Amino acid sequence: MMSMRHGNAHNAIAKVCEALESLCLKVISTSITAVASGIVHNMFIETEGMHGAQTIKEMIQTHSAISM
């Protein structure tokens, strides 16, 4: 399960999806909720060959820092 809060929703979801695709992560399901400060994006993701959520989190953060 991955959950993110975006203060500025403009293109944020598209960038997240691009990052997940480039990391070969499969999105099982997703939900998006509007809140006063932006959006909350919850996703169930799946991958093969990696161990643990921390590894996935580090990969996404590293990729996002490079891409954005």
C-alpha cells in the first residue's frame, strides 16, 4: 500500500504513474480523494524481486527527485 498527499494536484498523478511504470511496479488498485489542501492518492502496488516496502519507497523517492 502506498499513500501520498499532494498539495498541488496538477500533473502529480501522471508523474507518479510514470515513476511506477519506469520502476516496473504494477498498480493493483487506486483511489483518489479530494481534501482541502489538495488530494490524497492511495494505491496498492505489486512487484517481483524486491523485498520490503522501504526498498520500494526509496526507489520511488529517488526516481521522483530525478524526474521532477
